[in-house]
Amino acid sequence: MWRYLIPGAIFVVLIGFFVVGLSRDPANVPSPLLGKPAPTYSLLKVEDPQLKVSNTDVAGKKHLVNVWATWCAECRHEHGYLLQIASEGIAPIVGIDWKDELPLAQQWLSQLGNPYSATGFDVEGRTAIDFGVYGAPETFLVDERGIILCKRIGAMTDAVWQRVFKPVINNQAPDKAAMDAKTTCIS
Amino acid sequence: MYKLIAVFLLLFTSVGLSSLAWAVDSAPAFEDAQLQARYEALTHQLRCLVCQNETIADSGATLAGDLRRELREQLAAGKTDEQVLKFMTDRYGAFVLYKPPFEQRTWLLWLGPALFLLIGAFAAVRIVLQRARLAAQQPEDDEKEQSETA
């Protein structure tokens, strides 16, 4: 009896481990920054390099921080949707232009449209490291106190914006069904 | 046999030593040998999050380069290894460490091998005892069987 039961049980347990382990995408690294204060930054402004972009500019406001770059194909794909979010006027979007070239970034914004309230030029990638960024695009939702509420890895989608970020901005619970492994919020 | 083991040991240690040499940096980061050793040890403990199966010592990704720069600057500024590793885990979580810390999420990972060893040892002892008892009960049959299979 045990002769068959034990290997069978081990088999089932192993399959369980494989199903869970293999269905997880290791590209989605959970951020330790959720619920913590967003990092501070003071960067050259892409739109006008005479000026600076700082986290104090949006202090006291719920806002998005979107990390992008002209070398990032997914960012181009996402850009149109960011313009739509900006047009809704619910929350300003601060851009962090990550390890980019200034003329290319300026050209990008003038050609594709500028959804950002301001874009910081993070040429050395230090602000991106402070945000725990390891790929672009990534989008953070930061509240009035400067606490990170949500993080989206990869392009923002309609479902994530409408059913996760927007409810959280309105102090409502996010729709769990719309939260995939690339979208995390503080609970 | 001992010779073979010795050869294997030599091979393994030489591989281990050669991987300590700087792989991506074109020159040592520090003139101070002690700082350089700490720098190399730390780069081998940190994961490149872009190409996740590489340490930042081996990875050519730009993020790995940025993290190595961060390491160099912090070591030069006199930060301890613990402070530097905390800087990394504060931003990227425990996943950035190649050696995961022992915590609630990882206890099975750490204790699993010992657990399996215990299960295996238990099974082995049981089987051996069972066989010994069987052999003691039917010595003649057993001998016969052995001579047949021999």
C-alpha cells in the first residue's frame, strides 16, 4: 500500500512545486519600496535643461512617476496611453528619462507629444537605482505624503490604469482581477 | 581514487579562484588590494536584475555597470559591506542577493536539503532493517536465491 502511496504523494507535491514555480515570471521582482517614501531626486529638466525637476515639485499631490527612455521600444508603445492619462487630468505624471541622450529625448517629446508635467534627465541612472528600476518602462503611484502606493512593471495598460491605479488614487480598493504579477500595490 | 579526488579538488579551487578575477571591468577598481578584494567579493554576491542568472561581476548590462559604479563609490566613501548590501536590498529586495537570507519565505529552501536527507536516511534504515529481518527469518531461501542469481 505505502509502496504506491508515498511515491504518488511525492509526485503530486513535486508537480505542485513545478506548477507554481514555472508559472511565476522571474522578471517580476517584487519592489521593497511599496509603502515606503519615494526617493528624492533633483534632475535637469529635459524640456528645459536650464531648470531642475525635483520631487518637491509634486509634494502634496498624488502623482505618477514614469521611467522611460528613447531606447526603450515598450515606452514608445506606452506613450500614447500616457498622453490619454495626462489628458484626464487626474494626476500629474513626472517622467524620469533613464540613461538617455538629451536631444533624442527632447525630439521624442516634441514629436510624440508630452504627457509629463516635467521630465527629469537621469543620465547616470542614479534616480532609477533609487527607485529600484531594472527595466523600462516602470510606473509608480506616489501619494500626497510621498509614499509609494503602487508599482507597474512594463507598459501601463487600460485595465491597470482604470481598475487599479485610478481606484487607489480615489482611495478605493483596486480591482484584484485586474492586478497581474507586473502590478503591485500596498494592501 | 585519492588521486582522482585531489585532481577534482584542484580543478574546482582553480575555477573558483579564476572567477574572482574581474570579468567585465577592464582594470581593477581600487589600487588598495583590500578594497579591491571586498569590491570583487561584493560584485559576486549581487544579482544583475536584467540578466538574472548573472552576478553584476559577470554581467555586461548597463544596469550592472551602474550598480558596480555605485559599489565602487560607496566602498571608496568608507561604507561597510553590510551598508552597501543594505543599500541594494532597500531598492531591489532580497532577490538582488545571490545568497537568499534565511527568512519566513526561504526556510524551505534552506532546510529542504537537510529534510530530504533525513527522509532518505529514514527510508534507508527502514529498508536495511527490514531486509535484515527477512534474511534472518529465511536464511535458506535467501542463500538459494543468491546462488541462483549469482
